[in-house]
Amino acid sequence: MKKLLTVLLVLTVASSLAFAGGGQQGGGSGGVTKGMDRKIVMGYSQIGAESEWRTACTNSVKAAAADFNIELIFSDAQQKQENQLQAIRSFIRQKVDVIAFTPVVSTGWEAILQECKDAGIPTICVDRTVEAPNTLYDVYIGSDIKAEGVKAAKWMVDYMKSTGNTRGKDDGNRTINIVELQGTVGSAAATDRQIGFKEELAKYPNYKIIKSQTGNFTRAEGLQVMEAWMKAPDAGEIDVLFAHNDDMAIGAIDAIKAAGKKPATDIIIISVDAVKGAFEAMLRKELNATIECNPLLGPQIMETGIKLVQKQPVQKWIPSIEGQYDWTTAEAAYPSRQY
Ligand code: AHR
């Protein structure tokens, strides 16, 4: 009986740690949170680990929690909204001081945000926006996602006009055929990048998106989708690839090479994120440009969490600071890249 009880106890502890995605991280067990007279607890629901960007974001959150001596209950949703809802409900039950979450998709958050509000727990929406009244959450920390799509389209048009691809420059008459690798369907990162890109593109009627499919923000799916496009009869007519993130672009580069084409010369490639893998691809002259989306949000999340617990006023949107890079700027910037 005693043995059975011990086994049950071990299993219970192990499963609660697994549910929290590895348990509490950051801050150790003692001390007080920076700027506070006690240690605060933050529950954070992360989407998963689909990309180089996401890993950098997770590392930044964990490191900042340790730095601010905030007790972090970290949960990995493995790309499922239902896991996020479950994790957030468990944070409420545990009476954490503040909840941060990155919404995998933008809809379906009203009820849970209301539950957080009713429990008196402030909420921070990180990296992706939600489609919900902004009175339901306290702050959004992250990029202007739509602007990333606009920047990508602007870079593409400038480059096609000034340099072009193997098929030639944009002389204003010839049709420029674009293929688009979308991120996770229903995520703000995919929806808003597409909206921004298309909005800018509408100014240039000779640019056409001829194919658009999701690659779920992963290298494997980016490769798979591009592979299929490179086998289609119109493969030779593709001028540009716009990928919603670097990982999908990197996967697609392999597919383009396997099809006997030269990435970044035959097909111009622009993506979003500016992770190290993208810089390496630019240095190999296989990727033309990447628009930065900064994943190092940990310090801003922790600072904001403390302010919210202290009931200090915070801005509704705390934007991340971002740039853009191409072949001409990649070499100088690469050594100082942190992700
Ligand atoms: O929400 C940000 C996006 O999610 C990044 O661009 C992508 O790489 C990630 O997985």
C-alpha cells in the first residue's frame, strides 16, 4: 500500500510538471522580484517550438524571468489553442499574479480573457494579437505585424525595379509572378502579414500572387509546399517567393535548389523574422532579404508584468524595435545578431 502511494505521488508530481511544460522556470525559489517586496508568479502560455524565432522567444522569456526573479510557470501548447485555454485555466486556479500568452490563432479568446478578468489577474498578450475587445486584456507586446508585410512588398518592388531576377527587371509591363508561403492559418502573424503585403501590392497591378499556401511556419512544410510548386508546369514562371517567416523560406530554398534553380537569382526570396539562419542564407546569397520581427520580448514582458501587479499604468501596445536586412547589410549585422 505504502509503495503504491509513493508511486501515485511520483506520477502526480511528474504529470503536473509535464502539464506546465517543464515546470517553473526562472527566479529559483527565494528572494523577491526586482522592484517588489515579494516574489511574483507569472504563468506563460507559449505556442510551441515551430521555428528558430519561437525558440529565441522562449529562451528570452525564461532568461528574463530569472533575471527579474519572477517565478515562471511555463506551458508549451504544442500549436493547440485548447492546450492554451487549459494552461490559462490552470494559471487562474493556481492564483498566479499575472498571465502572459502568445495566441496561436487570433479568435476564440473572449471567454478565457473574461475569466482572467473576473479572477482579477492581469493579462499580457505577446507577439500575436487577438481579435477581442481590447478592454479584455491589459497590454499587447509585439510587432506591428501588418507593417512587416508592407515592408516586404516595398523591398520586393524596389528590388524588382532596380535589379530583377533571371527573367528580367520590372519594366512596368511584364507580370511579376509571386508565390506566397503563409504562416499558421488563423494566426495574426499570417493574416496581418498577408494583409500588409497585399495592400502594398495593390499599388502595382503587374504583380500577381499566383499561388498561396500555408507552410505552418516550419522548415519541413515550407520545403514540402515549394517542392510541389517547383514540379508544377508553371514553375519556370515564378519570379518571387514571399515567405511569412525565415524557416519556411529556408525550407523552400532547398526545394528550389533540388529543382535545379538558383534561389535569390532565378526566384527572388523575401521572408520575415531575421533569425541567424536567414543571415547565413543571405551570406550564401540564397536569400535576398528578411524583415525583422524581434523575438527578444522577455525583458519587456517581465517589466510590464511587474507594473501590472503594482497597478501602474501601461501602454495598451508596447511595440518591439525592428529593422530590415538584405544582402548588402547582412554581413555587417551578422556578428551582433543575438538570435
Ligand atoms: O508570431 C511570430 C511568428 O511565429 C514568427 O514569424 C514565426 O517564425 C513564428 O513561428
